[in-house]
Amino acid sequence: MTATAAQTRPRKRSGNGTARPADADEIGLDALVGHAGYAVRRFQIWIFQDFIRTLGDVDIRPTQYSVLTVIGANPGLSQMAVAKRLGIERARLVHLLDSLEQRKYVKRVKSKADRRSHALHLTSQGETALAKFKRLAAEHERHVEDRIGKENREQLLRILAGFT
Amino acid sequence: MTATAAQTRPRKRSGNGTARPADADEIGLDALVGHAGYAVRRFQIWIFQDFIRTLGDVDIRPTQYSVLTVIGANPGLSQMAVAKRLGIERARLVHLLDSLEQRKYVKRVKSKADRRSHALHLTSQGETALAKFKRLAAEHERHVEDRIGKENREQLLRILAGFT
DNA sequence: TATTGTTATACTCTATAACTATA
DNA sequence: TATAGTTATAGAGTATAACAATA
């Protein structure tokens, strides 16, 4: 348990009494091993790196992908709605959309109902591009499956379903 | 599946033909639902926020906690060794240690064996403080358990054990 | 030549605050 | 007054490059 691990003594290294530094894989993590947050963080880094690599040719990062996907599935949403749904700061979404609009994937249409807000839509270019991004993202997902196993991936999605 | 979800049409909102904007919880995530990375990312944000809140009084963040824990369990490590083990850039570790050293939790001792490197140790203040941090971190871990369930947390740790 | 710690730069992301134009 | 979008700033975190001291 994490609580009792607090009393763990530093473990001996090498056992040969030399001053030789420990190899990376013989360094103990102590209490960290019992923390879900540590494992989740390391996994998340791995998974994002694979996503970025797999979608490297099309230069789309996870956050951009999530924005395009949500707009694609819910055309006409306001920026506030997208920001809230994805847990992104509305100030940050502004820049994300600037970039996606420059690349002609998204357009901001002035809403007639509420002239303060923009209705977000994919351009036809955006629709075509998103279809390709989704194919690449599915490929990335297969890498995840290869890494942790089909069953484990499904279990993971089930356990974390409440956070989406 | 994520692959077939690429063909999903935008789902109807409200079904009443009005221009009323969709509520946050009726906005579909489409392909995102099938991505482990999205769920993991949202979960990781939740878990870090709880960690930061739970250890708010002692002003220790997850990365600082991981550095202190590893030094505590492996006294005498070099900065390179700590950086490698935790997957932190060595340039970044410099600043983390500056702060932890200012707060008298850690000391850098010039290594006799290799005069380029520093041997890292907790101060006695640091040892005492870390014991307290570990108790608070264990409390945070119980929050995780409350949120996702004891079984699920253990399953998660098992699935992600390879990433630590 | 290579490595350790350091400094510096740039870019991403999170968290705020404040401004404008609307409502 | 409150909200949507915008601009700006500050602090984490990530990714590099370059430098001095040492190996």
C-alpha cells in the first residue's frame, strides 16, 4: 500500500559497496508504484507521442483532432459549447480555431440568433481531411491495442467512460 | 469501432428544428469515444487536479512529489539518473531542484567519483516533509478509489504497470 | 569526443484577467 | 448585469540547442 510504503527504507544498490551509480532500471520508484496518477501520466505521454507520430504527416495533434471531430459531429456549435464539452479554455480555443481556420478546415459563421457568437462548421475540405484523420487515428488506436492488448484497452475504456 | 465511426453523420439536435444551441451533455463526441487517449487524458486531468488540491496546503505538485520520492528511495542519485528514470528533461530538472533546494528539502552534493555530477539527497527536513506528503498522497489515492472503485483502480494499475 | 549540469529559447497548455460587442 | 469572443500575461511542461567543466 501507498500508506505503508512511506516507511520504506532506501534499498541497497548493487550490493558491492562501490560508488557506481545505479542503472536506470534498478532505481526504485517506491510509493510512486502505488499511484494511479503516475502510471496514467506515463501512459498518457506514450499515447500522445504515438498519436502525434501517427498523424505526423497531416500535422494534427490530439487537441486539434478532438476539436475537428466535435465540430464535425455537431455542426453549428458555438465556441463556448465546444470549449465546455472538451474541457478547453475558451481563450485557448480561439487560437486553435485561428489555426484550423487558416488551414481551411473550419469556418466561423456569425450566428443570426445571437450576434455575439459564432456557429462553427467544417469546410468541405475539412470534412475530407477529417475523414483521413479518423483513419489515421484508428491506426493509432491499433498501436494502443498492440501495446496493452485488446482486452485491456476495452477494460480501460470501460473504467474511464465516466470522464469523457 | 473508430474506423467505421468515420462515416457517422452529424446527429440531429433537439429534433425540433429550432436554432437553439445544444446543451453540453447532448453534444456527441463521435469517434473520440473510441479513443483510449481521450479518456486517459480527461482522467489524468481529473487526477492531477485532485492531487494538487489534496496537497495544496503543502504546495507540492505531482512532479515535485515524484522527484522527492525517487531521491528518498535512492539517495545519491545523479540528476541525469533521476531525469531518465522519471522521463523528465534534465534541463527541466535543474529548475525543479533549484526550487526544492531553496525549500530545504533536497541538497546537491558534489560527487567525488565524477566531479561533473551531483549526488542528490533529502535533507532531514526533506525526509520529514516527504513522510507527510506521502500520507497526503495516500489520501489522494483514496479519492481515486472513491471515484472509479477499488477493483477498477487495481485493474488500471495492472494494465498500466508496463509504463512506469 | 562524450557526458553532466546549466542557461536559454520556443512552443504547448493551463489559468486568469480584462476588454468589446452584444444580450 | 451577464455572456461570447478576443487579447494579454504568467506559470507549468516539453523540446532543443549551446556552453563550461570534466571524463
